[in-house]
Amino acid sequence: MFRNLMYMLRRDRFLLLLLIVFIVEGPLMRLMSGGISGLISWVVDTLLIVPAIMIGLSFHEFGHAKVAQLSGDNTPVYQGRVTLDPRAHIDPMGLISLIFLGFGWGRPVQINPLNFRDRRLDSILVGVAGISMNLLVAVVTSFLLRLVYHSGSFFDSGIGSALTSVLLNIVYINIYLMMFNLLPVPPLDGYGLVGDIFNIRNNRTYQILYLNSRYILLMVLILRLPSTLLSPVCGRIINFLIRTIVY
């Protein structure tokens, strides 16, 4: 994947600009605000969150692929996307975005709506499948957290503490992935859902926005709109899961 990323950066200056934004917003900001200790803290936090990112992205894209298959389209099957193997779903820039900014995306699952039994309804179901999987993973992980939290001495041990951190990160990442992908911003799932629900995919404005999706998404990330808009909502959802299930 690293070799593919280097190849992409050499060919696409837009991706290089995006990577610079990630570095400035991530480790560089931590270095400037907290010095070396701040940078070390960022590295440790990143290492603890990578498993959660892999799980979140893999289940999200698997959800899209599996529902597309069940709806009659075998395109994801032919492309090897009906799997939970992270290697089939990780988008390098989306992964880096998640690591550096806390918001990101996987490699989009390609579908052919002409194969669907009900083109509009099945397109909506495929669009909802990814975020539904993230919610499901967050809920199941909350129950696993409950087991660890009520395990007595194991919870207080070093292994128990590390496991708790990893499980908490899985909950956080999956809720943030769910909400981030609900944003009606191209090329995120929320934008596609708006097009399917209101049947405007063939609308000229819709198409123009989609064609310029990478630049729109870049501006959204630079302005940190996901943090501003979604952090309060995500925080409430996560607190609800923790209070209701874990404790």
C-alpha cells in the first residue's frame, strides 16, 4: 500500500496537497502545541487507533458490497470486495485522513445499479449499508467493553487497560465514520443517498458537484467542518452507548 501511495503522489499533485494538509493538521500541530512530548503522544494515540480504523473501514465497505450482492449485483464479488480483509477496502488517503484528522473513507465499492431488482430502493439500501455496519460494530463493541469493564481485576491490569483503549477507539471511530459518511458532501455516502432519495442523480448541478467532489471534500477537511458539525452529535451518541451498555 505504501508503494501505491508513492505512485499516486507522483502522478497527482492534488493528493500531494491533501497529504500536506494532513501533516499540518496532525503531527505538526501537536508538535507546535506540545513540543516533542506532544508529538510522542500523537504517535502513541495513532498506534492505538489504527486497529479501530482498519475494522471500521473494512466493515463499512463490506456492508456496501454485501448488500449490493444481495440486491442482484455481483460487481463487488468480481472485484473481491465482499470480504472483511482490510487490504480490499483501504484507500491510502482516506486511511491517512482518519489517522491525522479523525475523519476518513475507504475505497468506494463499485456497483452497477442496472443489475438491481429495484434500482432506486436497492441503491438506497446499498448507501445505508455502510453506515449501518459502523453502527452495528459500535454497539457490539460496547457490549465487549461491558464484559471487560465488569471483569474485576482483569480490567485493572495492563492488558485490560490496553484492551479497553482499543475497544473504546473502535466505538469512537465507527461512530465518527458513520456520521462523517452521512454528510451530504460528494463523494460521501450521504451525497449519494440525497441523490437516490430525491431522485436527482441525473440533475446537472448534482453531476457538476460530483465531478468536483475531491476539491469540495478537501475544502471541507481544511475548514474542519466535520469536527465543528459532527463532534457534538458523535459525542452524545458515544456517551449514550457507554452509559446504556457499558455501565
